[in-house]
Amino acid sequence: MFSLRALTTITCLTTSTLLAQTTYLSEDFTNGVPPANWTQQKASGTTGWISTGSRAWHEDESGGITCDSYLISPDIDLSNASTAYLHFAGEIYYTSYLANHPSSLGDGVNTVEVTTDGGVTWDILWNDTSLNNNDTYAPNLSLAAYLGSATVNIGLHYYGTYAQEWWVDYVIVDETPVPTLAQATNPNNGHPYTLLGASDLASAQSVAESMGGHLVSISDTSENSWILSQFRNVSGVSNDFWLGYNDLQIEGVFEWSNGEVTGYENWNAGEPNNAGNEDYVQMTTTGGWNDTNGIVMGHGIVEISEPSLKITPLAAGQLATFSVGSFPAGANLAYVVSINGAGPSNTPFGVLEVDLDIISPIFPDRNGSHTVSTYVPPNLSGRTLYAQAVVFEPDGDVTLSNPIAEPIL
């Protein structure tokens, strides 16, 4: 809480050191297979894991040879980690030769496994259950069971006789449920955008909210083209892009999840068609839009707009709640409040549209949103409250929220 009776100066506003995201392992196999510090163990078969097209690849071998091979990561130190997730991109061919296929023709098995004892024992973390040739996938797997261990190894385990072909790429271990692939700022609106690894809609939306943003809303052709040019050719992109557009409320009436009204759409021919109750929208790699369900894979694009300030309720003699959303997780912020005027006030952080009467303490935040309450003295009834939030972002930038000028009831 902060007091509306307090006075201070803008010079008290400073940034603080913020914790950085930790990446424990990142491998794209660009420099061959096995990469530096990785190992290969072949229980049977001659070729094993090899490099093809900057991916790790394993195929079956002719002559009825049974292949049983591990491609093993270097030690991953999770001794001090509080969260950890494994991400990778994969593709399979000759899927019907998997042993678990409904119409199985073989004994093939693709698994991702974990060991903490140097390979003496292995835990199966993921098992390939693909049904179709050239199925692609990008699982995001929790490593919570291995937190505290300094010797965690990931093993890509191929087994089969006259069996499947398996490609693997972009093996990442980090702290987030969905990895970040790229970031860029749109020069036309100044908004930062973040491209996420592949996930379902709910996972992408959850990450967007945790970052203080939303799945992207698109205002016009220029923004649509900019997004496509920035992210279509990023390494690791294997699916279409999730947009923050849906018709959950009224079938056929699409709305942006952040409440923005743009009037712009860019549907592919024949879309939206609601085939099988499709309430969500993806941008395809051609830039057109397609309605789809929320369980298919896609790359979320997170947009962080101007920080949004609200004050409710605003009545004399009551607690008023100041809340700010849509800013990067890990930021610090302060509230500037006045009952005397709307500025302008020149500060080291930009021009504020509020007089510098009252400035709150600096509040740390990790979730991309912040709420604080303060008491409104009875003698302020009938006055106008002017307020604006100052947000100190983790990268050192400072942004200002929308200004507010509201009567005190």
C-alpha cells in the first residue's frame, strides 16, 4: 500500500537487478552428430545417429539388423534449479513400423529418456505415439522429478528392425514451459513481440499472460506482413502461428482476446469454416488466417502493448485499487498520482501526463501485472485524480502506462 498523503520526488525512481532466464542446454545439431560433449551408445546396429539437414537422424538398416542406439546429452546441472523443462522438435517417417501403432508392421520405438546415474538406469519421459508419416511434434516436458541433481542426461533412444525413421532437432532445457525462439520490436507501433516454441493454444496463452502480454492482435496489412517477415524463417519454426483471435462468445463473431477492435482480417480462401467446432485462429506460413481448434500445435506470438492502468473503485473514504497489466514479467513499477493537474511533467523517463505530487515506492513484480490498494481521504470527494504508472522493464527500458483523469466520488 502507499499513501495519497505522501510526497516524494521523481529522482527516487531507479531500476534494480533482475534475475535472468536460465537455459541449461541448447542444441540445434548444426555442427554435426554427435555434437560436442554429446555421446552415442550403440547396443546394436552399425550406423546409429547421424546428421542430415542440420538435424539428428536415425533410420533402420537393411538386412534385418536390429538398431538400438542412444544419443546422449552432456551433464545438465539442475542442482539449484527451481523449475526445468525439456523441449525438442521431432519428425517421423514409416510410422506404421512403430510397435505401438494401431496397424503395426514392426517393433520400432522412439523414446526420450532421462538418467541421473550415468546411464545405469533410464526413465522414459516421452514415447512416440505418432499415427501418420511425416508427423511433426514439439513436446514441452517437465523435468521436475530431476530437480536437485547435478548430473542429468537426456537420451534420444531409437529401437527398431526394418522400422521407422526419426529426426530430432532443437533440444532445449530451460525454466519455461514453452521456450522462446525469437524476439523483435515493431518499429510502427513500438510493441515488443516474442515468438514461442510450438504448443497448444492454452499453453501459449498462459505464457503470454505470464509475460504481461497477450497473443498477438493484428491491426492492418502492415502488421500482418511484418510478423510474417520477422518470424516465418526463424530456426525451430515447424507450425503455424497462434493469434489472439477467437469466436468463443458468439459463433462466427471473432474478437481479439485483449479487447482491441481493429476491423482487419486476412482469412485464407474458404475460411473460417468452423470444421469440427473451430473457435481459435492461426496465421499460416503464407500470412493467411485459418480457424482451428485449440489442441493442434502452433507457435504463440506474444505482443506486449502499452502498460494498462486501472483504478477501481475511486470513492472518497474507501480503498482504491490501482492495477497495471500488459508489461514484461520481471519489471519494477511505480505510480505517480496528483489531484492538482495533468502535467505535462518532464522526467528522465519521458513526459508524464500528471503533476509530480505523489510518487509511490517502487514495487517489484514477476508476473507482468501488479495490484496495490490505497485509502482515499474523505476530503478529496469531488476532486479529479490524475495518475500514471512508470514501468522499469528487465532490459533497462522504461515505459509509461496510459494516463488516467477520473473524478473522485
